[in-house]
Amino acid sequence: MDERNIYLQTIPVDEAVARARQALDREALMGVERVPAQLSCGRVTAQAVIARCSSPTFHAAAMDGIAVRAESTFQAREGSPVTLKKGLDYVEVNTGHPLPPDMDAVIMIEHVVPAGDGLLQVEAPAFPWQHVRRIGEDIVATEMIIPQNQTLSAYDVGALLSAGIFEVEVHEPLRLTFIPTGDEVLDFAACPTPAAGQVIESNSQVFEAVVRSWGAEPRRVPPVPDDRAALTRAVAAALEGDSQIVCVGAGSSAGSKDYTRAVFEELGEVLVHGIAVMPGKPTLLARAKNGKLLVGVPGYPVSAVVCLEDVLAPVACWLMRKARPRRPVIQARLARKTPSRPGLTEIVRLAVGRVGQEFVAAPLPRGAGLITSLTKAQGLLRIPAQSEGLEQDAQVDVELLTPLESLDRVLVHIGSHDNVIDMLGNELMGLPEPMRLVSSHVGSMGGISALKAGSALFAGCHLFDPETGDFNFPFLARYLADLEVLVVNLAIRHQGLMVAPGNPKNIRGVGDFTRPDVLFINRQKGAGTRILLDHHLKVAGIGPDQVRGYEREEYTHMAVAVNVLTGAADCGLGIFAAAKALGLDFLPLARERYDLIIPRKYADDPRVRALREIMNNQEFQARIAALGGYETALTGREMRPGQGLD
């Protein structure tokens, strides 16, 4: 068996950051350079900046008008004006003109009355230095205008130039090199199509964008294979370059081909191997022999982001002498129970929006490899290490990843998954004032529970009741009797058995699920599709224990389809559109009504009105029909009990 890494004791993030800071010599790593003042925005001053010139450098008129000696106007009164003679008592000036040597005030042009032959009259006295910008009013030569270690803004650049400073001493920029690793990793620059067991390298580009947001300079080298010697050469070469931090992507965990720790030990001293955070635990920090920082960034994208944002960002900002940006925090109600493993702080990405008078946060899938949990999130929460999780409706602190004001334009959908929901989301983002639809796929019953708890703006449901032959209403009457709701049809859709192209197992119906050579993939408990399956199994006289794979669950139709496509399952129940999208064969089983359940108290909400306008658009309905397996005769219409599919 290949030798594997053994984690050092995991430590809190704050301690990991502190160890890195203590091990680094900031003065030696971050040199000083002079840059043109006009190019200094975003840089950090290395020393105090002293003004070379005053601003203004002369007494200047602050208004268009006439320059006068204030004392010559002291007798002016309304109805008893003072007459001034051009060249003797006043001089015409415009804003910014130097004040004539013997003048000490400016009268606005609209406050003087022409009296002919170069004479003017004023009916109000001027006071000394009225409407005059005096020498040094803004900046006085020899005074400090900017202290050391200040991040220069666009306005600071203007102040520098106004003070006659054309070059400024700033700290050297922080440069970070990222080295992707892995035999399975394909260089994105080649625009590859991955085969089985291969992935397109993307973490380096997330890294580069994040690093630029700090005001630092990223570098990236092509992927390095899982070979210790090759990785050692790549890291050594990066350390010889101008980067103060060298990051290795992946290889920091405990796999037999994870060489990052061994390479870091060869080239320096390991400071941290393992942080008490999930995801992100495999983070690795070391001090190279030349004093630079080495970072082992986990390979999974969500883990990598935690390493970058929680560990590397505070160290980088300290090196750059910049304040670490802080996210705004709001209070929100948790939409569903969120268990967590004690011992590690867990970071959970959230879909966040306003429902009624409060913010609601719905946890997104938590896999460390799910990069879409990053793209769909509006916020995150941290579950403490000593906690076993959080209960539904718990009030939690949410760190916002989007502007606070954008949350009022978020539609929180909790319920059954359907591809048309994604289409709605795209249409909403195409509005003149875009709205964002965020979904938590918990099944139809989960959607009803969310509405009952007040955790969703609307829920997608397709629950069939065999006793009445109706959809959704029998369940609403049973579980949501106290809430007045609006039921609007999204589409009638075709459910059936998804099988591999050509149907190699010759599956013809649910009766084949009892065969030992057929492996099924199910939907989660509470999903309308699972309730439909259970109905057909009951009709066929088949028990769940007779279906191989019945206990294996997925949360979306597309996930079921992928299982069938890749051979992880022989069959799954889902919608025709999912089968069509992945080129699977489809055996129709049932037509069903997929409705949106909307509390009537939200019917006039601008977000709900926008949603309904899109659903009633004929072009949108045509696009639904084009997916295949959908009927739109009822789309956008309000449903009534007992209507069924008519």
C-alpha cells in the first residue's frame, strides 16, 4: 500500500493565520518602490507623504464676479448703494483667477448692478475674504497629507498631484503563484473535453479572480502531474521567482499521491496541516527556506475557496498592510433543519431572500466539490464546532455574498425540482430590472412544509392523489388548511422510466424492477416523483424491499438521468425533458400537473407578478413545449380543486 499523509492536529483558522504571520518577515518580503502618482491608486504608502506645494498656491476667486477691497463696500445698504469704479475700486474676475494684490474679497456677479461708464453699484457690504480661496486653504506645503500604510484611493491621487507630488513610495505589490496538480487535471487553456476520470482545471482561475479582488497580483503555471519530483521542481522554480506566496492546488490531503506536504517539508518547514473547518480541512501552510509562504490549497473547489477566503486572505492583507474586507451580516431564519458534525466549524452556503417581513436562508447542497453551491449562494453561515447542527426556523447570522439591497429582488422557491423552474430563473434575470430565483430542491412535500413555516415565496408541487384523481389540492387541504394559497399551473409534464440508450436491459415497466439484474435509482422522500413511484409499485403489488436500489436517492431529475447515463443505475423515474437532454430512452408512465403554490398574501408582490407575467407569455410557453414532454394548455392559469388534468 502506498504511503499516505497523516494530518497534523487540526487547529482553528485564527491560530493557523497567526502561525503564518509569526513565521513571516513582512519587512523582508515586501519591498518598497516608487511609482508615478497617477498610477498609485490601490497601492499602499510606505511612508508619510509631505506636500511639496500648497493648494491653492495663491489667493483665488471662488466665484465669478468682481474683486474688491471689502472696506470700500462697508457703507452699502439696500436702497443706499455704494458705487464702484472699474480699475480703481474693482477688477472683474472669474472662478479660479488670482485675486489682485490689493483686493481681499469677491462679490458675485449677480449681486452687482451696472451703472454705466464702467461703474457698478452694490447694495450689500462684502466682508474680508468673502468668496476667496486663500493660499493653502486645502493643502499647505510641508504638511503631511497622507500617512504611511494608507491604501491610496482615486481621491488620494488627486490630492497627491495637487500637492505637487508626482512620485510616491509604496510597498511592493503582493504576488502569488498558483500551481495546479493532478494526473486527471486538464489545462483549461487548451479548451479540452474531459474523458472519464478527467476534470478541467478551474481552481486557478477562481484563485486569480479572488487574488485580484485583494489588490494583489496572481500568476499561474500549467498543471503539474502527480509526481513528487515534478512538483518539487515546479515549487522550487516558483520560489525563485518574484512571488512572495506560492500555492499548490490539490495534493494537500491524505491520498497516496498527495505529495504537497512532503515537498513543502523538503523545501521548508510545515506550519499547519489541517484546519478545524469543513470544507477546507486539508489546508496546508509552510515557510520556505527563503522566507516565502507556501500554501497547500485543497483540490475540491468549495474547500479551495474556504482556504483562500478564510486563511490566505487575512495573511495576504496583513502582508499588504491592508484591512481585510468584511462582509455585511444579517439575521435570517433557517428554512430547514441543518445537521452538522461536531468537532469542526462547518461553513454552509445559503440561498437568501426576503419572504414577508424577514429574510429566509435555505441551505444549498454541501459537498466540497459542488462549485454550483458557490455560484448560487447569496450568503453563508458558520455552524460552530461544538454544535450538532441547527434546527429549522433558527435565527442565524448570515454573511452576505451579494449586496443587501439585491435580496429584495430574490424569489425563494422551495419544493420540487423541474427544468422549467430553471427557465423561469433565466427569464427573470432578463427583465429590465433583473430578479433572481433561488431554489432548494426538497420535493413537493418539503415545499408544502416550507410554505407552512413561512420559509418560501412559492413552492413547486406535483402530488397526485389516487383516491380523488386530483393533483396537489388534497394535500394542501390536509397539510396547509390554515393558509390561503393561489395554485397556478406551470405545465403538464410526462413522467416515465429513463433507461440507457437502446434499453439494453429490455426494461418495459415497473414489473421489471424486481429483476436481480436491474438497479434502480430513486428520488428523495417527500418528492412527488417518489410518491408517484410508490403508487405504481402498490398497484403492481411490489414492495420497496423488492426493488434493488430503492434506498438510493437523488434530489433532481437531471441527477437521476446522469446516474442512468453513466451506468450507476439501470433505470430511474423522471421527466421526459431530463431523458431527452442526456439522450436516454424514455418509457412513458404518467402525465402529471406541476403547479406553483403561492400564498395569496404574496399575490401582489412585484416578484410574484413578474413570475406570472412570464408564465403567461406565449413565447415562453412555446419554449417549454420545445423541451419535449411538456404540455402548456394550462400554463399560467389558476387551478381549482378537482380539476385534474382538464
